Amino acid sequence: MDDFNGKVAVITGGASGIGLAYAERFGAAGAHIVLADVEKPRLDQAVEQLTRKGITAIGVTADVAKYEDVEALAQQTLDRFGKVNLVFNNAGVSITGPTWLQSLDDWHWVYGVNIFGIIHGIKAFMPILLEQKEQAHIINTASLASFNGTGDHAPYCSSKAAALSISQALYSEVRALMVDIGVSVVCPGMVDTDINKSWRIRPKEHTPWSDREFKDGEFMQRSNAFQSAGISPVEVAEVTFQAVREKRFYVFTQAGWHHYLDAFLLPAIKAEDPPVLTWGTDLR
């Protein structure tokens, strides 16, 4: 897709982080932006920020874990702009802790957003993309964690592995249909976003395995330092922009990504024990 002027981009998890960076980059190229997020105050602020920059943008409050919300997002996009060209299934959350201690609510929450958010996005928007017969592209946010389960991060890593697999299957299906719809899977490493504070948006009725994330000052201080060591969301958006232009499937954003994959995938292929990498949670 060489010309983004007048194209319509729907971005979930769009009120901050990578999603907002996508909106700014593609909006600067002339795309009309539909931001979706569960955090309405942040969403309103993001839309205002884009509008001040001369980007046409609207905000839709939506929980991607609920299919009816994503259906409504698709309909509101059509009502406002009459079409969809770019679908960014980007919303994501994370929780840390030992695999056996995390509550079922932890698992259901992460899978609901990170996996079913993508499934719902594909199910709601793919029929529209096929019917309108315009150039289009679906971009799913996965991770380098898609390729290896990291200690203390099982729900997130396994959900991102699913995001990768779903994207690969969709790519194969679209190619078989011989339609002008691209599919990309974005696999960043650490990015400086607020995903380490995902607890702020989880359903109030859920029971997390631990309230440490938001009550333990030392834990949050280390978490913030670790997260801020990542690259900027703007860098992710720029690499993704170029990948969509070139219709590339795999989108790796960090220098040295191939060394990471070599370290984790080659030992598995050789049937060796995988390297041990933990996020830092105290397992005692």
C-alpha cells in the first residue's frame, strides 16, 4: 500500500503506546483514524492530540475481549467513513508472576484481550475488507515473546505465540484467495509503554493472583525501569509503516532481533534445554 491518503485505519489499544504511535504515523500520511480503547479519558485526549495535528480522527470506547464491542466498532467506522482499509489488532495487556500461582482470572483476562481481541478483529472486519474489494491490510501486534516463553510471563508469552500463529494462518488464507489484502505480524522486543501497568484497566470483579504490581513500590520501580529501557513506540510505528508499504509479513523492530531468535529457537530445534530467562518476579 503506497498511498495512505484517505485510507481508513482502525486501531485498537489506540489511546496510548504503540497504538497511538500508529495513529500519528499513518495519520500523518493522510489516513483517517478510528481509535478504540477501554480508557475513555485517555481516548478522548488522544483524539484531541491527533486533531490538533490536523489528523482526522474519532474515538470509540471498546473492550476487544467482547465481540459485540468490536462489531460496534466496525459499524461506527462504516457509519463515519464508509469503508475500512487498515485494521490494527493492537490492544494488549500483561500480568507477571509464577505460572502456577496466577489466578484463572489472570489467564482469562490476558487471553481475552491478547488472543480474542485479534480473533474478534478478524471476524468483524475481514468480511468488510473482502466485500468492499479495496486495497487493505491487517496488522496484528505480537512480540518477540511469541517465539519463547519467558519466566514469570506465561499468560503474555503464550497469548503472543497464539497471535503469531493466527497471523500466519490468516496470511496463508488471504494468499490463497488472491485478494489485495496484506497481513503483517509485528514482533517488537521491549517497548517503552504502560503495558507493565495493565492492572489499571482490568475488570474490577477479577481476582488477581497478587496485588504486588500496584502496591509494592520497589516492584513498580524496578518494573518501570525495565520497561523504560525499551525502544520508543514511535520507532515501532515507523518500522511497521514501512512494512505495510512493502507488504511484509514479519515486522521486527529491534536491532539484533535475529540474535534473540537464534538463542531461543536453535536450541529447541536441536532438542536442547531452552535458555532460562525470567522477568524478575520473586518466586518465593
